[in-house]
Amino acid sequence: MINVKNLTHYYGKDKALDNINLQIQKGEFISLIGESGSGKSTLLSVLSTLLKPTNGEIVYENINYKDIKNIDRFRRENIGFIFQFHYLINYLTVKENISLANEKASKKQIEELLDLLKIKELINKYPNEISGGQRQRVSIARALINNPKIIFADEPTGNLDSVNSLNVFELLKTFSNKGTTIVVATHDRNLAAIADIIYEVKDGKLI
Amino acid sequence: MISYAFKALNANKLKTILIYLSLIFSIVSIFLISSISNGIITMYSSMLKSDGDIIITQAKISDTFFSNVDINLIEKINEIQNVENSSALIVGASPVEKLPIVAVYGVTSNRFKNYELLNGSYPKENEVIVGKSIFEQLVNKKQIQIANKDFKISGVFKSQIGFENGGVVLSINDAGNIFNKSASMIMVNTKVDTNIEDIVKNIKKLDEQIDAKSTQNFVDNYNQFKIIKTSSNVISLIAFCMGLLGIVSLMSITINQRKSEFGIKRALGISTSKIVYSIMIESFILGLISFISAFIISNIVLYFIKNASSLQGYVNGEISNELALYIFITSISMAIIGSIIPALNAAKTDPVELIQGNKI
């Protein structure tokens, strides 16, 4: 699914990623754990095409990163992203926020997805009318609406209580079981244990 | 897309209102300065065009105010083939009562018909008729003094040409005595289907001290009109730039506060061009609403200016379809150009900042 070879990334003169080699298979649920500043967020940014790597090679299902001509389109069609903060747009309803990621998604598709996430009744609500846990579920729905092959999540439970955090990870596990590849960065080792594979990132290296 | 734009504008009410006000002030300024200068030019050219195909002034004189033409030329001009008739006009100005400046028109008797009498009769010797605007402001409504000479008010007139309503009309002989000249200009009417330029050439042969032009040619080349138009364009340009700067700064503030919105859009794979386009639509809507508001406000202001008796009808704005279209294009351009830089900045928002834990 994703093949990473000798990946290195620098911020100016500071090395953030140091010779990373990694293979991710379709449908795998991977947790990246590590201290703050260890490089896990940078690795996530590079793998999700948000950040161009300094050196190394990333191949997505036989497509080399360097050969991708329209990176926006590639990201839109293949990748879903969940942030620590939900980043929902406050003046748009739940439905409209989800539609941002896929304008062609029908109301029925959105309703089905929200039903799966157990928040169907929120479809016409605004983000400031729902709870923090519900907002994060909406952001998961937004990441899933274009049926991405891979979902990257950066500390998706960072702003949630333990119950909601567990719910989010269980949801991600459900989608992983259905064949979506999930890569999550977290500092919570208990939640990370729900994943199929755990990698620790330390000083920019994968342990 | 349009409904999202309305929602975005509504969500940022304060900034939207500030941008809206900034646009309105600029557009109203452009409307007023353009329409008032257009109005002045139109009124004066209408007056010139109302009774003449050819205008004769003193040669090498920059303004009709200083022109002095021999009125006796009228007889010779009327003898030229295809000339229908001729009239003469003296244009002057004088303080009247407390009014510091009032236009004084000395006209030949055949021009009196241009002034529609509301009451009284056309002036004889030592008499004047006054425009309805100035009449309302006179304390003594029976007699006025022009250049230390008393004139009886024989009637009150109304003219379609606004600033004539703020003036005084008397016979050209009386005006000649006041301003010590024969005539400021002579207007010549030609017969239908006549080659005006041929008559112009013949008139010029009559006297080396005169300059003759077709009325259209005169209006197109009149220096005072050029000065008014240039001044109006310069002030309009300044208003445009002020509006533009206002929009750039206010839009930049708004865009900066919405950076997380653009960051998430970038992270979702929405293209930079689409982000720029969405902001342009917001600007277009603002420009359109501001233009409509400014158009209404300008018409209200112009109505009050037109009817303000203290202005004696001298200021009379005119919003033609052409001017409205020109200002519409200007307004939309102002809104869109003003949002280009903020929109490009928004589109450049780096979504990595979202992932690095900064709530940008």
C-alpha cells in the first residue's frame, strides 16, 4: 500500500526524520507513538503528502510521490485526515462540512455515514451546537466521505475524554476491518494498543 | 458555492460590514463626483446646444466669460446661405443681495422663449426675469441690484437646465452696459441638412477676431469641460484607491482570522484556485450589494442637492446609464482586485501548521 525508503526530512538544518524505512499494507491499523517532538507528526505530514520530503522515496500503490502531478487531487481522492482539533467550519452545518471533502457526495451517502458514526441526527446542526466528541466524529465522517484508501490521524483524541477517545479508536478499528488503511499518531500507549502494529518514533527514527 | 459565500460573509459580520461601508463610501464618492461633474457639463452644453448649431466666440480666448464678439455680426451672419437665424448671449456673474455669485445672462429677444415663465412677462429695458431657485432666496422680490444698478423683476422663469434656475436673465443691451461688452457669444441656427462646416468657414471669413465652431466641436474641445472631467477623474481615482486599500487591509484581517478554514480546505485537497475563487465570489457579492446600496444613496443625495435652494440649482448630478455601468464595473473591479492578495495568501495557507498542533 505504502512503501517508504530512506526517508529523511529537514526543517532548515534540523533533521526531523532520519532514514525512515516502512511498509504499510492495505487495511492495516498502525499506531505511531512517541514523545512530543519525536518526529511522528512530521512523518504523518510527509506520508499524507502535506509535506514534501527532503530525501527518500514514498510509493503509494505503485505511484511514486515524485510522479504525482496534481497533489491536491491525489490527496482528495486517496487520503483522509483527522486532526487533533476538529477544524470544522463554524458557519457550515455538519452536512456542509462533510461535503467540503467531497462535493459530489449525496445527502443519502452523508446520512449513511453519519448513521454509521451514530450522529445522524446532527446532520443539520452547526459545530457550536454539538459536543466535542460529536465534533470529532463529524471530522471522522469528513475524512471518510471520499472513501479514502488511507486515513491519517494526528492525535485524534487529544481533546477528548477517555470514553470518547476509546470510541474514536474503536471507530477507526471498525473502518480498518473494512479495508481502510489507518495510520494514527498518538502519545497514549493504551489507545495505541488497539492498532495492529505499533511503531515508536524517537529522534526522527523509527524503532 | 454562492450560499457558502453568503454564510461566510454572515459569519464574519463585523468585518463584512466594515468592508461594505468602505466600498459604499468609495462608490458613493465616485458616483457623486462623476455625476455632479457630468451634470455641470451636460447643463452647460445643453444651454449651448439649445439654440444653436454653431457657436461664435472671440478668437484666442480660453473662456467664454472673457469673450467679446461684435453683436452687429448677426446681420451679416443671417445673410449667409442656409443660416436660419442667430442669437447672442452675454454670460456674466454678479453678487445679488446676500448671494456672493449669481449667473447673469444677457440675451437677444429671440432667446427669451428658452425661459419658461412661471409668472410675469419677459424683460424690457431695465427689467430682469429671475430663475425660480434664486427667486426663493431673494428678500426683495420686486427689484434686484446688479453691479450697482437697480432692475425691476418682471417675471420668474423655470428652465430645464438646472443652473439657469439660479440665474438672472435680461436683455443683451442692459447686460452689455453692465459688463461693458457687445456679446460673449453668438449662436447660429442652420437649416436642416446643411453642411455646418461650410457655414463655419464662411463665418470665419467675416472677422479675423472671431472663432467659429460647430456646437458639438465646441463642447468637445471646451477647456473648462476638460478641466472638470480631469479633476473628476483624478478624485474618482483617489476614491477608488482609498476603497481598494480599505478592502485589501480589511480582507487581509478577515482572511487571517479564517486561516484554519483555509488550512483544512488545503488539507482536504481543495485546490488553491478553488479557494481563491471562493473568496472572489464573496468579494463579488460584497461589490454587487455595495454598488446597489451606493446607487440608491447617491440618487437620494443628488435629489437633495438638486433641490437645495442654497445651491441655486448650480449643482445638479446626473447618473446616466453609461455612468452607472462604468461605476458598476469599477465597483466590482475594486472588490475583486482588493481581495486578490488576501485570497492568494489564504490559498497559500500551509495545512502542516494544522497537524503541528497550531490552531492557525
